[in-house]
Amino acid sequence: MSTAAIETTQTKSRTTTKQEAPRGDEGKPSWFARIVLLIVCIGWSIPTIGLLVTSFRPIDEINGGGWWAAILQPFSNTWGLQNYREVLFDNDMGVSFINSIVVAVPATVIPILFAAVAAYAFTFMEFKGRDTLFLVVVGLLVIPLQVAFVPMLQLFGRDGFDIIGQFVVVWLLHTGFGMPLAIYILRNFMATLPRTVIESAQIDGASHYQTFWRLIVPMSTPALAAYAIFQFLWVWNDLLIALLFLGSDVDSAVVTVTLSQLVNSQGDGWHLLTAGAFISMAVPLVVFISLQRFFVRGLTAGSVKG
């Protein structure tokens, strides 16, 4: 090799080394950005803090001063769990809490199961009209849910299956309404999975059933968890479907329906909403904190490819 070629090679090597050298603190947020972010977080947290403080105060003290006064003078206020006891035991919130879990868990698991199978078919199976059918399914996302309420009431009402008021009708509705988004998220994620693994499994004689359960499902955990968060929060916070198809009866009412009935027509009982709100958000917080490490990864996968 000539001397010129050696010098050229060394120059390129030095250039590459400089480009790959660590840049120290570059890329870290500045103190100004951190301070701004802290202020924004505090601003978003203030209403929640006020709600929490109010939930432990009796109605007389709530009417006598703002929640900030209770923080500034903590020993001059009567703190207690009276609002929580009244919500849970006097207004059947405990029963509604169980009903919400009975509704939310199957309404989350069932659409994930069906959507995962459909996403696998759209991604790894070849059949006529696959792309057209996928576009039709995704197009259902733009259709408002309210347009389906009247035909669904007729289908599941006395003139149809006559199952309104039973939990199964809400499971079916949330499954149908949640399927388009679930298929879209899972299909985009599965499109990023290495096809060589799937091809190797097929060469070894694995069936679609074995490939799906032993390879695709474990590798798709982030996307499954991300959609589970969306679906669970949607079902748990739903009021309209639960009110129309389950009603406000004590045995079938969910948390959101019971919360809406805490305030009567004269406006009495509004202070109970503070305690009821924290009771209703307990389970969604646990679900989100448990699955949040999969959340960003499951949503961003497939954003470029897919």
C-alpha cells in the first residue's frame, strides 16, 4: 500500500473517531428546561392536590374556605374519612367498584385476543383482499360510536336478544368498538418484527397456531400492554354505554354511573364527588403504573415502518 493511501486511511480513521467520540453533557436538558418542566408539572398537579385535600374535609369547612386555607392552617381543620365512608357505604360505591372491574377486565382481554389474531393474519398471512380489508377496518376509527347506539339498542333489546342490563352486552359492545384501534396498533407493531424468525419457524414445521402463541405473542408484549392501557381506561371511564345498556340499578351500575348520581337535582352532595373521584381513579392508576414501561415502546413501534 502506498504512503498516500496509508495517510488517507489514517485521516479517515481520525475523522471517524472524532465523530464517534462522546459529547459529554450535550443532549442533556438545560436548567432552564428543567425549571420550566417543573413549573408545568406543579401547575398540572394543583387541581389534583386541591381535590385530594377537599376529599378529607367536612362540608362545613369546605364551604367556609378554600382548600389552600386547609394547607396553610392544617391543625385548625377537622380532617377525616367521612366523605369516603359515605361514598362507599351510603351510596353503594363499593358495589359499583366491583361492577366496574367485572366490566373492564373482560372488555379489555377479549378485544386484545381477537385483535391479536387478526393483526397476525394481516401481517404474516397472504390472502386475497388483505390490504383492502385492513383499510376498511382502520376506516372504522372515524365513525362516531353514537351512530351505533340505536341499532344496538334494538339488537340487544326486547325485540332482539333481550340482554340489556347484563354485563355480556357491554363486553360485546366494547369489544366491537375497540377492535379497529387494537388491530391498527398491533398490526403496525407486528410489521416491525423480524420475518426471519417467522420463516425459520415455518421451515421447522411450526403451524400458524404455534407461531402465534410461542413467538408473536411474547414479542408483541409492549404493543399488547399499550393497547391494554388504552382499552382499560376507556372502559373504566365510560359513562354513556354503561348508562344506556346497564342502567343505574344498584346491582349493575358501574363507578361512573354512581358518581353521576351523587349530586341530586338541588346540587346537594357535590362534596362527595371529591372522594368518589379518588376512589374511581385508584384502579386505573395501578394499571397504568404497572404497564407504563411498555407504553411508549408499544405506541412508537411501527411509526416508521408498517
